[in-house]
Amino acid sequence: MTISFSKYQGLGNDFILIDNRSSDTPIIEPEEAIIWCDRHFGIGADGVIFVLPGQNGCDYSMRIFNSDGSEPEMCGNGIRCMAKFIADLEGKVDLAVTYKIHTLAGTITPEVLDEGQVQVDMGEPHLAAAAIPTTLGMVDDQVVNQSLEVDGKSWTVTCVSMGNPHCITFVDDANAISLATLGPKFEHHPVFPQRTNTEFVQVIRPDYLRMRVWERGAGITLACGTGACATVVAGVLTGKSDRRCTVELPGGYLHIEWSQADNRVYMTGPAELVFKGEVAPE
């Protein structure tokens, strides 16, 4: 069976999108996703996203396999790409449209805006240690400015879940961090039983943060939407940032707001079609 796909990117965080609306189960296995994501022998991507039928009153459901075959709860950049993909499937590319998407992290609501931008209601952040999850604090405690030993150094970290786990540490120079060395050590640290995404953040101004990320299951990527959201939440919790910030990532810029009115995090950024293709059966 030939499988059609579309490749999208959000700030260089790239995904293979598959129309999976005819089935509640992804039409390829995680092992196949690894091959598809290979940048030398496959299509090349940070993950494969499946658009499945909606459930629990949602318009559609999202499943995603990372480039290593693991399955995260959701993906911020990925859900912006998914919203643009759905609009294309529905013939609504030039229209403002909002979708309710069921994810393993709960219901996420992206809105396709003008000029290639997508705004996403990412929901409320989860701050209790058990919700992250991490053993850095007691079950119901927030993990803010806690010390964590990694690679022979003590790092001050704050942990936030945006439906997936994030460990944020503020540094003097984000560009000086050796992500390839430190990222895996944070990701697989025993205090994170489900592993973690890790953000290294430099405060340029209270309303402007520079971030580099090591993503759980994907490694170094050019952007991470949930990571940018978690970073602003951590910035507010530690008194380092405003509630509304521009977050600079290697792939571009995201605009993040942690609303004081409803406690929800809103992310706005681009999502673009790169190309379409088909994969023939072997």
C-alpha cells in the first residue's frame, strides 16, 4: 500500500504528517517511523504525526512517534503543523479556523491565523513533582530552583509539565552549552522516571528569552513548542521573566503568554508545508 504524506516544519522542527482519519490506530509502526525519520536513508524528520479520528468530543486526535520510535504525550510545534495540515485536508488553507485536538496530554486547541501563524491554547501547566514526574520534590510540591547534580556540576533547575516533562535551567550563555554532551545526561537522569526534555535558557530581557533544547526521544532540535511554554512558566516562577515573552530558538521565534486571567499558556508561531510525497511498499 502506497502511503501519502506531507512534510511540515515549525521553526525547523520538522514532521511527517499522515492522514490517518480512516483508523484509530497509526498506519505505520514505531520501527517504520525510525526509518522514515532518518535524514540519510529516509524522508528525514524529528517525528511522524498521525491525524486520527476525534474522540471525547474533539475534532481530531493526535499521535506522534519520535525519531527514536518513542511516543511523547504531544508536541507543541507538531500540533501547529498538524493544524495547518488539517486545514489543507479540509480545503481551508486561507481561512481562520480552530480545531479541538485530543492528545495524550489532554485537549489542545490550535487556531490557524493569517500569514502562516498558528496560535495554540496549550492548557494549564502542571507544577506538582508527581505530575512532571520527578523525584526532586515531594509529591505535591513545586520543583523550583532545586539543585541537580549532572556531569559533575550542580545545576539549579525548575521542572514544569506541559503534558510532557521539562527540566529548565537558566544559564549565562545558552550558546556555550554542549547540548550533545549534557542533553542525554539530563534526559536519562534517575530523578526523571519518564525521562525529560531539557531547556537551557538565557535571559536577555524579562520579555525576551534565548533557549536551546534537548528533546526527549529526538535529541537536539531547532525548536520545541512545549519547551518554550515551560520556559516562560519557569521564568515567572523564578522571577526571571514576564508572563508574556518572545522566546528565541535556533529555528526562530515563538510568542508565549502564561495568562494570569485563566492560568493557561498560549503559544503563537509559524507552521509551513515543505513538500508532499508518497512512500511505496517495500
